[in-house]
Amino acid sequence: MIKIIYFLSFIFIQTSCNSDDPGDVNLSSEELNITGTKYIESKNNFANTYTNFLDALNSIEAITIIAEVDHAANARSVGRVLNPTKIIFFGNPDLGTPLMQKNQLAGLDLPQKVLFFQNSTNTAFAMYNSVPYLETRYGLQGVTTLPQISTALENLTKAATSSEIKRATNLTVGLNEGVITVESTENFEATYNSLQNAIALNENLSIVAQLDHQENAASVGLELRPTKLIIFGNPNLGSPLMQNKQTMGLDLPQKMLVWEAEDGTVNISYNDPFFLATKHQIEGNKEVLDQISVALDSLTKTAAGN
């Protein structure tokens, strides 16, 4: 697996709305009922919870840490205040590749990720997208590695928090819900290179990590059609969303998946920002979400040759 670590946040454009003033996030337990997620209220402080999890990942040879993102530090870099909030991306191609063999779109939610955050009462939490969320969103019923993924996520987060897992009321979503896909007129490599260049040449965007899912699959003796993920962002727009709902950090930074289907068509897929806003119960921030949507659409059209 490619290991690239940067410390950046969400997405696009130059600045967010000036009306979104910096401020602490006051997170109540009721606000943790985020569709598709499992979460834990930690018995340890934020720093120890995060360190415990990181140490556990580093002790498992099959797991590679892809990136760590400090959302709070990124918010400070643009003059905003956010309670401690970090996300860590990590993967094991032995477990993740079978999901993408069933449906390449699953690569949009891989590698795995866990969000750690502290609310205004200094309570630390861990949160992640559940296996039923992945299973229903990408039609992964019957994939044999799903129970292993579920067990691993539960064991790792329980050990880090010294606490028990809780779950959202609804763990499932519709098939391909919230995923926008555009077909490219270019071949796979040209499409991905155009996307990468468009992001790299935009001074307001920063690449967090790039993953070649096909290469990672081959490293463990598995086959996968061309599938690459790029993670990138801009805290000017991500920070206001997390100030609105801190849990939004679970689905930030933004990601785009380029993949070649069985029929040879090349596609670009990404998460609809309004789907993510609904998932995390964000009210307001419409101007920010509109900016993100326009920027994602523009990047996609550039990469697709449209």
C-alpha cells in the first residue's frame, strides 16, 4: 500500500462564507446518531485514546497507515476554532480488495477510517462507518471479509477507548446512495493524470494521499481492475462544516475514485456533499456546500475530458 501522510482538511475554492464565525463546537450525545455509524464514548482522554489506537495499528503487520489528518490544526491554520478532531486512514488489502472485486465503487470508502474528537465538555469519542453501511451502500452482501472487517474495527476502537460500542439508529443506506459518477471520454491513466494535475495546479487545494487499489491488491496476490483514489482538501471550506457538526470530520477530506469498469468504460466517482451534509444533520452552510459541489463538478469535467 502507498503510505503518504500529510496534515490537511476538506476541500476547495479559496475561502468560505465570512458569516461563519469561528467558535467551539458543543456536541451533545443526541448529535451522535449519524446514519451508518458506530461510535464509542471513551473512558480515556482524547490524546490517550488516539495514541492507543495508533499504537495498535502500528503493531499489526497486515495494516498500513495511509494518512493522519488533524482537522483542528487545519482549522487553526485558517483562523478558526475547532475542538480536538483527528481522523486516521488505514488499510489491509487482504480484507478490502474483495469488497472492490464485488463493486469497485467501494474503493470510495476505502481505506478504512476512524474519527477521534473531543466535545466542549472534554469527552472523547471514536466514530467510524459501520460494515452494514458499506454493505448496503455498495451491494456487498455475501463478501466473506465483511465480518472480519467489522470485528477488527470493533476490537481496535474498544481497546483504544476502554469502553463499549454504540450504534446509530439506522446503519443502512440505499444502493449507491450519495455517490455521483461521471463517465470519462479518456482512458484510465489519462483521466487520473488529468484529475491529479487539476488538483495539484490549484493553489487552494492540497493532496493528502493517493492510493492505487489495483497495485495494493496485486501485493497480496489478488486481481482488481484499474482503481485509484485521490484524497485532497482545503480547510477554508471543511472547517465551517465541522464547526457546524464535528462528526462531519468522518467524511472529510474529500475523495475521488477513478475506476475502469468491466466493459472498459472509465468513471470518476465522488461523494455528493449534500448527501454528506444530510448524513451529518448539518443545517445551513448552503453557500459552502454549493461551492464544494461546483468545484467537484468542475474537477470531474476537466478529468473526464468534457
